[in-house]
Amino acid sequence: MNPIVRWFHQLGSPPYFERFAARWAPIAYGIGLLVMAYGLYGALFVVPADYQQGDSFRILYIHVPSAWMSMAVFGLMAVYAAIALVWRIKLCEILAMACAPIGAAFTLITLATGSIWGKPMWGTWWDWDPRLTTELILLFLYLGVIGLYNAIDDRRNAARAAGLLAIVGVALLPVIHYSVTWWNSLHQGQTIRLFGQSHMDPSMLPPLWAMVIGTHVWFVGSLLARARADNLRRESGKDWVARLAEPRT
Amino acid sequence: MSYEGYVIAAYGVFMVVMLWDFFAPRIQVRQQLRAARMRAARNEKGKATGPRPPEAPLPRG
Amino acid sequence: MMWTAARALMARDLRLLWRRRGDALQPALFALLVVVLFALALGGEAQALAKVAAAVLWLAVLLAGLLALDTLFRGDADDGSLEQWMLAPVPLSWLVLVRTFMHWATTALPLLVATPFLAELLHLPHDELPVLLASLALGTPLLSLLGAVVAALTVGMRRSGILVALLALPLYVPILVFAAGSVAAAAQGLDPTGALLLLGAGLVLALVLAPLAAAAAIRIALD
């Protein structure tokens, strides 16, 4: 058997996954943190202030990577959920459900930083602009998946129900975005183009890429850590967990 | 216009959420391991005292 | 005796709430969703929203509270605790009052806290916010108390969802009128105190009478 395929099968074994996640989560967190630190340092101290937006422009370095993560994580969650539903792979159920809180966190950051950025720029904490509105609905979708997963007692059924919700959500998300964009075009007159074409000077890009990579790596760390907790919870009656939990003599 | 407060607020939100994202799973793992430890201890205690024979009177008081 | 019973009931409710603390967020999330839907339906334009913001916020809180009403007695009815209440040495109406207070504190109070944020989403003029909060502070307990009577009437029923709404909403109309009206009056520069005082008087009456009515309703429903 191909070693990569064998590794995938091994990951599906709960004790193996526990060891894998316990080892790699801190590493991913650490690398993610370092890359983000580099990016944030660049965003705050290296990049010059934007000629139009001044220092508030620095918020972009958090807002944009978080927005991308909020979308990417939702897509990944749906992929894991689809695999879990079709092939009934327990690990994919766990990974799908572990994605949800992280994605919700990034969505929250996106909304909050977008609001904070909007206030000095356009004088308002909130605008019913298509992107912000879609992002808010995305938050509700995430919270729905989390809520449904927590509401059902049996972990496998809960993951499959919430996974189905995630898949429905990912299918509807483009529709939601399109509908809100269309609705917004009806009110053309007062539209504040919140994220208009601001061209970024190439010198301003490296911290942004650092933040994009950093958030992705951090996400892997968080995913593994949360999956580890869920794995332990599901296997809680088993011997290997009891042995693992034994106080080290 | 000073944007300092806004930048600090935005970066602050980011830090707080990232901190939560770091600590929440750690706490969950620790709780799971603790629950497993206590469960194992309860099972050991049960095995030590052994099952009560069916004819023995129920403990009272 | 009554205070020990009240403390015990409150402690139990808080413990149960802590175990399902995710659920405690649901009324606030529902109110937020109502706000989103209104904003989308009205076209999202700041000026149009600002004119109706206070009314929409009141409706969001009212509807969220209506949905939350189901949890007022259902848990205890399902596991038989309600019958124990009827046999308790303390008056049933006292237990109902304590339960209703805890329910209000755990469902309506988060809504009150969320209101300033929701108000920002709807571009509510800032000088209307204090009157809005005052009307909510007086109105939501009233809604909870009247809602308790309706919930008690339907406590035995299986699928009472819409029925509860149909019974409760007519009772809610005067509260909504005086509360939203007080904010509208303030917006026009008139004095809102009259409407707020009426709400206050209604609250005092309801504090005394509603638990009695709800207790009678529970006895009828569980007989």
C-alpha cells in the first residue's frame, strides 16, 4: 500500500490521531504565531501610512486575511462534512466540526475590524453593504452549525446533521452573496462603496502575505487542537484514553 | 484625525480572539483528560470493592 | 421559608442555565436576525432605517421573548417538577414569580445589553437610546409576566407554538403601544414620562396579579 494512503488510514485511528495532533498542533500554532508576528510588525511599523486613509489603513492587514479565512474555512468545513457523510469517516466528522468555531472566530474578527475601520473612514459603524451583510449571514451560518452540533447528544449523528447544514450553507452562500449584491444595486444612490478600489503599492504587500500565511498555519494548529479534544471526548470510555490520562508516575 | 484608537481597537480584537482560539481547545483537552482520569479512578474503586452478592442485605443508614 | 425556596429555585435555574449556556445566547441571536431581516426588507438605507429603528428594535425584542417563552415551564413540566411545585409548602404563585424573574433575567436581560449594538446597526439616533432602554426595562418584565400566564395555560399541550403566540400577542399590544410610543414621543420632542409611568404601573399590577393567574392556570392545565 502506498505510504501516503497508509498514513491517511492510520490517522483515522483515534489513538494515532491523538499522538499526531498532540505533536503537531503546538508546532503549527508556533509557526503561525511567528509568521503573524512578522506580518503584524510589518503592518504596524514598516509600512508607510496610506496617503488617503492614514494609519487606519493598517487595519487592513487583519481584516483582509480574516475575511479570506472566514470563507476558506467554511469551504473546508463543507468538504470535510461531505467526505464524512459520503464515506462515513469519523475523523472527517471531527475535523469538520472543529472548523466551525475557528471559522466563526475569523468571521467575528472580520466584522469587528471592518466596523472599526469603517467608523473613521465613512463615519458609520455599520452599513448594509453586500460584503458586510453577507459576512454577517456567514456568521449566523457558522453559529448554526455549532449550535446544531451541540444540540444533539449522539456525537456521530450530531456531526452528520451539522455537516449537512454546512454543505447546504456552502451551496447557498454564493446565492446569498449574489442576492444581497443585487438588492444593494437597487439602492445605488446611497451606496457607500466600503472597500473600493484602493490600489496597494507593492511595498505594502509582504506583511499582507505574511498575515495570510500566518493565519492559515495558525488555523491548522487550532484545527488539530480542537479535533484532538473532540476525539478524546468521543473515545472517552475507551481504555487507551484512560491510560493516556493516567498521572505520570 | 487620529486613527490610533481605531487601530489599537482593531488589533486588540484580533489578539483577544486569537488568545481565545489558543486557550479554548487546551482547556477542552485538559477537561477530557481529567474526566477520563476520574472515570478510571471510579472504575478501579468499583473493581476493588467488588460486586455485592445478590443475597446480601442492602446497606442501610 | 419563601426566601429559602426562592433561593433554591434561583440556584437551580442558574445551574441548569450554566450547563446549557450556549442556549442562553439564542434570544439575542434571534433578535439580531430579526434586525437583519428588517434592514434587508427595508432597503438598508441609513435614513429610512433610522426612522423605524426604535420600532424594529422593540419588535425584535418582543418576538425573541415570545420564542423564549416556550422554555419557561416546559423543562419542569416534562420532568414532573411542576407537579412538585403544586405540592410545595410555598405558594405556587411565589414559585411562578421567581421562575419568571429568572427567565426574564436570562432571556430578556441579554437582549437589553445587546440593544445598543443592535441600535447601531439600525442607525438609531443616539438621543432616542435612553428612552428606548427605559421602555425596554419596564416593558420586558411585563411581557414576561403576561407571557407566563399564557405559557401556564398551554403548559400541558404538545404543539402549542403558534397558539402561544396567538394568545400572547393581543395581550402584548398595549405594552408595545406604550413602549414604542414613548420612544416616538421622545423623538418628536414630546415628554415620554407619561407613557413610561403607565408601563411602570402596569408592571406593578402584573407583579401582583400575573403570578396568581399563572398559578391558577397551571392547576387547571395539570389537573
